[in-house]
Amino acid sequence: MKLGFDATSLAPEGKGLARFQREFLTAAAALGEPEQLVVFVPDEPDPGELPAATGWSYVRVRPRPMLRWEQLGLPRLARALRLDCVLTLSERAALFGPPRVVYVFEHPSYRAELGRRAGVGKRQRVVDAVTLALFAVSQRRAAEVLAASEATRRALGRGRVVYPGVSAEFTPGGAKPEYFLHLASHDPRDNTDVVQAAYERLGPDAPPLVVGGSRELRGSGIRWVGYRAGAGLVELYRGAIAYVDPSLYEGFGLQAAEALACGTPAITSNVTSLPEVVGDAGILLDPHDVDGFAAAMASLAADPERRAELSRRAVAQASRFTWERTVRDALAACRAVSA
């Protein structure tokens, strides 16, 4: 099999799709699979250091505008290079060219609906409409669809579940748990207001609430530390009594999985993929249940024995999500459609 992999989201400090693409390539190179791989990367910005493997090649392309690259540039190159299959994370996979295996984190309809409610501009509404239309067609034409969770597979109505992995850097440490942790952004699905309201009900003697991410949050007992990545994020997880995440929608709850890998219990929503990710290693609640989140936080802060038990379960639960498994399952799907 000569496989193509669309890694045009790569950037040195990339998040989301870029993290997946980099971790996937690193794990695949460590496994020595596949034997023939053509990786499409952006000519700028510099994607940073990438793993090398015998039989692999990197092709620099101009992926902007993205729609033109996805629908014309990628399939034409794939044909010219005689690829047997292309693995892509695009919601708007090409409508022609070699067989495609499409990896989907979440159905784009939820994000489009959130944007509509928030009153996004006309241009963004047009982009969302085009994405949804192309998504529907590309899903029907895909040789195989891989879903990041069972929740995503149900939303798509087809496909097989291939969980993303958790980076090997997320491991337990010896830090004493001293605070609650929440990671916030300006995405309304984070549901950060519920965390703040729940924390305010704990009273003045509660452990601090540390908030990371791009959305600044202030208040009595609340400390905002900004965006953290790498070792800094690992240390944040390790020092937390619990990771608190009342998210309204997660195609795959990666941050919850990272917290579990660090031995940190999770207090999360009981919706979409979070029950799959957290399992019995945390406390699952209705995302709007402010009293429930407050009670769960107070309970874990006051009960070190229960916290220790959940910490043991957390590490075991997170061990299900490895990049080696992700690579093997995805490549198996690609081989099946290339046969």
C-alpha cells in the first residue's frame, strides 16, 4: 500500500488537528509503518521537525485556500503520485481521486449551530453551509469513515471507532494536589460559567481554582495562568485535585484523557464522548448542574481516599488511548480499502 496522509494543518505550535497529525506521524515512524507513505505538509509556516522513516517522503504544498487544496490540489497530486489511498482529517474530503479514509472528530453541524446562535457574520455562515454540504457528500463517497468516539460514530450514522491517543508525556507525578483545574477558551461549548458558578458555592476555605487556556477568568480564589502546553500543561494536570469540565460537546474529550493519564480524577459532563473517555475514573454530571459540580468538587477535596482510588482508575482508563493503537487501527482501515 502506498498511502497519502494530509498533514497540511501542521505548525510548530499547532493545536487540534495539528497535534493529531504530528502524534500520528511520530507513532507511525516508531512502528515502522506504513512502508510507503507520502505526507503532504504546508510550505509555510514551517511544520517543525518531522519524523523520518525509510520509504516515507514529505511533499510541501500550498494548502490555502483550503477548499481548493482539499477539492483539487490533493486529489490531483494523489493521482499523479499513484497513491492507493489517502487518509485525511478534513470535513470536506475531495469528491474524486483515490479511495479516501476520512477521520472525523465530530459532526460539523454542532459547531455551525453554535455559530448561528452566536450571530457570526455572513461570510462564516457561508463557509459553514459549504462545509456541511461537502461533508454530507464526502461522507457518502468515503471508502471508510473513522470516528474519534462512539458518540461521533452515532452522530455520523456510520464508520468505525478509532480513538485518538494521549501523548506519552502525560504521566502521573509526585505533586500534592492543591487546586481544581479548568481549561477555558472562547468556545461556548466549554461551559466555563458553570465551573465558575459551582466554585463560588464552595465558600472561602475551598482550594483555589486554576484556569488555563485563552479565556481569562478572575474572581476570589480563581487564578488564571493562560495558555499552557508541553511540560507546563503536564504539571498543571499533576497538581490538580480534579480536572473540571462541564463541556456541552466533545467529539473526543482529549483534555479529560490527558488529565486521567496524569492520575488526575475528572469531574465532567455526562454527554457526547466524555462518558467513554472518563469511564469509572471520575464523576459524570449533567453539564448544567451547578449544584452537582459544586458537590463533586467539595467531595473530592474532602476525601483523599476516594481521590486516590479515582487516581488509580484514571491511569488505567487513560492507558486505553495510545497512539500506537490509533495508528494500527487507522492503517488497518486504509489497507482494507486498498486491497
